[in-house]
Amino acid sequence: MNVRHLKLSLFLTVATVVSCATQQTDISSTSGAGSNGAVKNAPVKTVTAPVPVPVVLPEVKREFRGAWIATVANINWPTRNNLSSEQQKAEAIRLLDLLQDLNFNAVIFQARPSADALYNSSYEPWSYFLTGQTGKGPGYDPLEFWITESHKRGMELHVWLNPYRAFHTTGGAVTAESMVKRMPSEIVKLRNGTYWFDPANPKTQDHVSNVVKDIVKRYDIDGLHFDDYFYPYREYNDGKDFPDDKSWNTYLASGGTLSRADWRRGNVNKFIKRIYDEIKVEKNHVKFGISPFGIWKPGFPADITGSSQYDELFADAKLWLNEGWVDYFSPQLYWKEEGPQRFSSLLKWWDSENLRKRHLWPGLNTVGIKGVTDKSAEIVGQIKTSRNILKESDGEIHYSVAGLLQNPQMVNALKNGPYHDKALVPRTPWLKTTILDKPFLKYSNGGSTALVEWSAKDMQKVKRWVLYTRYGDQWETEILDLADRSRSLALNKAGKKLQAVTVRAVDRLGNESAYEVKSIN
């Protein structure tokens, strides 16, 4: 899809402009005066202030470009559970530098893989995947480190949580520190050795709610993210039904009349709505996102076959999108374009269900997309398809960063293709905020160059800058990181004179500030 250049009509503020029409009386001496000295029949001439000439700025490219960082089983980070804290930090920097170089603008960091914490939590133990021992910390706060380093690079940090998984089979032994031992009445064991919170249990819902609110309150995150694990996949329990007889019988004894499947879906629906509302009460700007399994039901749309999250995971993800209980929705469309789970068909269907016009950013299988000979060409093609279908809010999330780290061809295809230039995250207009004041802007003429400097009154609210320069009659844009506060500009470039410059501050929701254009003399 070509970059859309929506025009913003804004006005020059270099010179003082009269904001409304004024009237001026012109008294003619030939009209004569009465005995009281008044002027008779003086013609009145109306002079209208000139209309300001609009400054037309190009719209900056916007696209959400995220990558999942999986910590469960040490998939992406840290690569082993016996690294020193400095080795862990070095690995994190390597991943973040890679993403920054590829012009990504968001990180989806798995901070709670299985009722454990890659951050300092009073609710759950330190993760086994950090140190090889559940409950033992690494000597620093990994989540805080990832947030700080992501923000330094102009990237958002979204915390990724598994809401119901209580223990993963790669997580060592179940010790007294584990939530399996600390909340035994709310957790069941599945046949493959995984432990799972019972989604119907009110204590489960309260516990996960407390975990979410604690993270949102204490950390400077940009988003909170659930993946596709609600009730578990059947394979986790050898194809057997989820063992929730205790809570089901309690429901029936209370007079419940729903079918077991509808009751399970109702448990999850209520929880999703609760989490969305609670996040907004704590911090309205924190975006809530979900990346459900890519197929709602087989036959939706008609050419799609495969598993049903509605019937297997008891996740009515279509309802969540229909009702707007998310700020962004990232169905895991991990299949190729040609086949029984056609990428474009699924994306178009989800787009048709996006009744509240939330962000729709599909998940792409950058690591292991099957059935294609050229993975990088397929992923680049899916990005282009997504741009063509999603006219209002471009974006995608890649699973996972390993698909970039281990595949130089993928890196080159993105860097020289759809991610060649930086992009701001799309605006989120339903989350209300106060637009930032215009930055303070000044320049000094150095003969052949102009030094432009800027700052803002509310620096703590600024996340990025956009620098606009006009050579001749052509505006150019450059997205800058927060640390950039000045720029030396050539007064002549390619035979064109630098005519004007302005800077806009960008807040954490992607909104650009008011601004002032400076003419360069």
C-alpha cells in the first residue's frame, strides 16, 4: 500500500496575524461638518484582514511494528536460566538494538509466562527461567530494565501475560514457592504435566486482576497483552475435557442454567471486560491488547477450516472485538496466503468484525510459517496485504524476535522493504488525552547551516519528536528519538533553499503536539 498523505491545514505563526475582520472609518473632508462638529455623510470603507496562507504538512508514516519476546522455556530471552545479570542485560540490548535498527517501534515482553514474575512482585515468585530456581531473583528488575532500554530506543514496551497458566513443564520442579502450592484450590493439573488456574474460580479472577493492576500501577508500560491461552488446548490434557467439575457443580448448585460451554465462555468474557475496565481506571493511556488464536470458528469466513477457539479454548474473541473490550487485537494468523487458512481471508473477516474500529494488528509467523520456500518473501507479502486491507490503522506483530535474529534474509527483506523508514505508532483516538503544547523552537544562522534547537514544557509526556523541514516547496519529515533535541540543517540542499522548519512533540498515544513554523531567513 502506498503511504497515505493526508493533509493537515495549519497556519504560519511567524508573523502576527489578525484573527478576525476589522473595520476602519475613512472620513472625507469634502463631506462637510455640522454645527456640532460631526462629520456628515462620511463614507465607510471596510478593510478585511488578509486570510492566513495555510502551511500544508505531510502526514507522518504510522504503523505498529511489534515483536514478541518469549521468556517461557528460555525461547528468546534469557537464552539460558544460569546467565549472570550482566549477561542477561547484554542479550536484551542485542535484541533491542536489532529491533531499533529494523525500525520496529514496539516490544511485547513476556513478563509472566506461568504465574511467575520477571519483575519484582509481591503476588508471585521470581521466574525459574531467570535463575533456574523459582523464587530466586536475578539481582535487578528485568522488566524495569526492558522498559527503560526500550523507551531509550523510541519503542513502546507492552507487558505480555499468560492469565491462566500456572506452571509450564519446562519450569523445573513444583516447589513451595510455586503458585501451584500457594493456591492449590484454584489450580488443576493437566495430563501433560502443566498446571492451570480454573478460570471459573472467583479467586483466580481476583488474583490475576491484582497481578495486572500491580504491574500497571508500578511500571511505566505502554500496553498490557494477553495471548491465546484461555482454557487450555485439548492436547494439554490428552484430548480430555478440562477438569473443572468442582466449580461446575458449584455453579449448578447455585441455580445456573447455562450449558457448560457457554458457562466457560461467560467466565472468560466477564474477566476480559473486567481487566479492560480496571486498566483504564488505573492508567487510561495503557493499551490493552489480545492475540487470540487466528480462527474464531471453522467456516468464518466460508473458505476457512481448522480448529475452533470458540469451542476448544472457550474464547469468544469475536465478542471482545465487537464490543471494543480491547485497544488492539492481534489474531495469530500464522498461516501462508495459499491454503485452507488463507491469511488474507482471515484478516478480511476479522476486519469486518471490528465494529468499534479498534486497532487490528495481525500476528505474523516470522519464525516458522509452514509450506513456503521463501519465508521472508511470504512475510513481506503479508505486510503488504495487511496494509492494503487495513486502511485506518496499519500494523503487525512478529512471532518472534528469533525469526529476525536467526534469519539474515528476513532482516534484509524488512530493512530494505516495508520497514525501510521509521514510523510512528497509530493514534488511539478513543483514549482521551490532552494534546501537548507546541515545543519551544529556535534557530541560529551559521552562514551555510542553521542550528535548530527545541524543547517542551511537559518533557515527561514527550516520547518522540517529528522534525519538519521545507526546502523550496517540498516538506520533508524525520522521526527522532526523545534524546534528539537539536539538528544542524544545511541552508541549501540539492539546489533548494531551506525555507521553513518546525518540530512537533509526540505523546505515548501517538498524538502530535501543536507547533510553530519558523521561516528561515
